[in-house]
Amino acid sequence: MKKSVFISLIAGLFFAGNAYAQPLKIGYSDWPGWVAWEIAIEKKMFAEVGVDVQFEWFDYVASMDAFAAGQLDAVTMTNGDALVTGATGAQNVMILINDYSNGNDMIVGGPGINSISDLKGKKVGVELGFVVHLLLMNGLEKAGMKESDVNLVNVPTNETPQVLASRQVDAIGAWQPNSGQALQLVPDSKPIYTSADEPGLIYDVLAVSPSSLAARRDEWKKVIDAWYMAVDYLNDPETRDDAISIMAARVGIEPAEYEAFIDGTKILTKQEAQSFMKKADGFGSLYGSTAIADQFNVDNKVYADKQPVDNYIDPSLLLDE
């Protein structure tokens, strides 16, 4: 009897420990600030810091769907989409800012469209309610225009290059690689307003389920440590070429071409990210930017009620030294 009880106890401890030992599952997708995770994967930086992770590659929207379905512990997304995901039932907490878009998100004008002002009365293809829609609104406001001054056409972002090329619209809003494809596909097209014109309008983050964060906080701190090892590897002149090659291989693009995508993404050092994690109004803070995105989402009926922005951000793992 004592032997069977002992065996049962050992088996119980084994299975309990084995359940806890499941890797952290993280969904990521094709954006330079998230493709940089590939550096940490390839260089075994997670093993170096002592955390077991499993990265799963998705199309962007599919990654958020997988997170909402409970298939992932965390997902990479924009701060505005973190709110959308949470408002529809999949609560999440942003613990890390990977980057802010610094030109890769664009309003691309077709032939004859040279500025935002030229869009008055014209058709603009954007995926309504997505971040490029917010970028367009920001550009219109700076030009002294309103949304009603243009004719919005709802176009899935991955279809925007073809829609611009077919002259169904006069301009499009898209992010890389789609914005770059539009520029290559349409002669005389040009970026007329980009995320570089409003730094902090689009933050790209790692968002974690509250339950996973609560249960495995120390492991998530190690994930952040591995991320900054990857950032250092990318920023080091001696290893930068190798880092870019790793990222380019992940998405099937030549390294020389992919470097331009990286230049349009401000991948943040730890010190830079810490400053944006401090509470403040406006685009210079993740809090302020997310509050602006929240108002945009409500105004555009992406969801009905304003979200509790502070609940979506936990700066403690990044600010703790």
C-alpha cells in the first residue's frame, strides 16, 4: 500500500511538473519588429536565458484569431489591435514594445497624387478600422482636412497594391510589404504620408494573456531578456549583416532589400522602450497612443465602448532592473 501511494505521488508530481514545463507559445507574423524574434530563435538566445518557448508563424489576422481561440500564450500585434482583440473577448496585456513604425506604414498616392491635399474628392483604398485608416485620418487632420473630404473604399490591405494598379482608387493605405509592392507595381506612385510623419502613432508590441502572465511572470521576464539580446545582435555592426540575413530568410526576401524594411521600423533599445512605457498623453507614450487608438476605434464603430487602457499595459517587467 505504501509503495502504491508513493508511486502515485511521484506520478502526480511528474505530470504537474510536466504541465508547467510546457513551452510558452507565441504567435508572430511578417513585420520587421516581429521578424527580429527570429534572431533570438536562430541564435538560441532563449535557451541561454533559460526559458522554453515555441514560436508559431501566422498571417497577421490569423495570429490574433489563434490568440483569441486560446491557442497561444501571447501574440505580436499593434497597440490598437490589442484593444480590438480585448474588446471582442480575448483579454491581453502589453508587456513589451518591439518598435514603432517609422515609415513602413504609408499612404501611397497614385499618378498625379503628390500630397495629402491632392486627395480631396478622391478615392482612397484602406482597410477600414485598421491602423492605416488611423494614419490617413492623422494625415488629413494635419492637412486641415476631414474624413468627409475623401471617398473611403474598404480594401483588404493585402489587396491594396492591385487595387491601386487597376486605378479603382487614387491612393491606398498599407504597411510593408504591401506598401512597397504598391510602389513597385504602380509607375509614378509615391508615399505622400507615412508613419515617420507621426512617430508613436503605431506601436508594435508583445501582448500576453493575463493568466499566462500571472502564472509564469518570471519566464516572461526571460523572454524580454532574450529579445534585447536579439536587438543588441541586430544593432552591433559586427553581427548586423548576419541578423538581417536571418530576418530576410524568414520572409523569403534578399537581405539587401529587407534592410530597407528594417530602416522603416524603429526597433527600440531597452532604454528607448522604457521611456515610451511611462504614462503620458500623446503619441510619445504607449499609454497616450493607445488612448488615441481607443477613441478612433469607438468613433469608427470597431467596438462600442471605450476600453480601460491602463489594464492593457504592464510596464513592470520592462521597467524592473
